[in-house]
Amino acid sequence: MSAAAVTDAAPVDAPVAKGRPTAASVDKLSQSAGSAGADGPSSGGADGSPSLAKVAVAEGDSAESVADDAGRRKSVGALIGLAAASIAVIALVVGAVFTTLAARSAAHSDDLREQYTATARQAVINLTTIRADSAKADIDRILSLASGEFKSEFDGRVDPFMSVVQQAKVSSTGEVVESGIESADDQSAKVLVAAKQMVSNTGSAEPQARQYRFRITVSNGPTGMTVSKVEFVG
């Protein structure tokens, strides 16, 4: 080597020249960085553990899953609560309707029984109260409540009955002592009636007391309550 070449060479401990890096040095640094990035810690730790980014993503997914489960549980709980409340409301409504209908049915039944009883009692009073001077009106009053079998039987005996009452100068007054329904439905009822009668006529000096027990069949027809059958019972 010549002295000039030795002189031109930079000493080992000479300072690094300042200035812009050369293109060759930039390319070399870029290649080194790329190699380091490919083999570096971005894909995982030095011991093979997942990177912080992957752990963060996994934890985020887990949190979302827990939140979704909690949301679903709340939704199911809300639906169950709503269903239970709906069932309770329906039960209350049904109970109220049933109670109302039962009360109406009971009231209707009581009213019907009262009408049956009142009709039977009036029929017995009409049958046991008759006077010679008002025989025609008294008989008409009996017939006003008559229907069916009773009306047919009494219609055929009106004239003979009125003649006997007038000739014997009968005067009788009836009174109901007790009454009760033997059986009843929406169409008819059998009513037992106990009655007493005070009777006077030309053949007796003093009024005589008589006791009767009747079974009165009352029919509930289009025109109202009527007496369709009269029976004497012991």
C-alpha cells in the first residue's frame, strides 16, 4: 500500500462523519427493521405467550358475552314476571266475573222462588175466601190465576159451585198459616201450603174452623205465574 493510501484512510478511532446517510445505509436499516418486525414480539412474547393485543381482544369478547348473558337473563326474568302478572290479572277478572254471575244467578233463583210462593199463597186464599153476595167475582178471581189442568177442571164446575155458595149463603175467609217450596226449577214449582178457613152458612149457628194442606203446582209461562194444579194432601 502506498503512503498516500495510508494517509487517506481514516483512523480507527476517527469520529463518524456527519451528514446525510447514504442510500445503501438506509436500505440496510430498513431490511434490519423488517426482519426484526417479522421475528419480533408483535406476534407473541418471547416465551410463546399471547400478545397483549390478543389478550385485550379475548377479554373484550368475554365481557361482551357476560353482558349478553346478563341481558338475556334479565329479558327472560322480565317475560316471566309479565306472564305471572298477566295470569294474576286474568285470575282476578275470571274470579270477579264468576262471583258476579253466581250472585246474579242466586238473586234470580231467590226472586223466582218468592214469585212461586206468592202465587201459591194467593191461589189458596182465593180458594178459601168466598161469599154468597160476591160469588161471581170470587170465582173470577180464582180463574184469573188458573191454567192447565186446574183451569179445565174448575171451568166445568163454575155454575154448580156458585149455585151451592149462593143457596147456602156461604161466607168463608181463608188465611195461609205456612208455606214452603217442595221442588222448583225455571219452568214450574210445587209449593206446599197450610191454610185455615173460617166458614159460616145457613146450616151452622157458629162459624166453623177448618184446616187444609194443599200442594199447589205453579207454572212459569209466557203470561206470568199461574196455578196449573191443586191437590189436597193429608
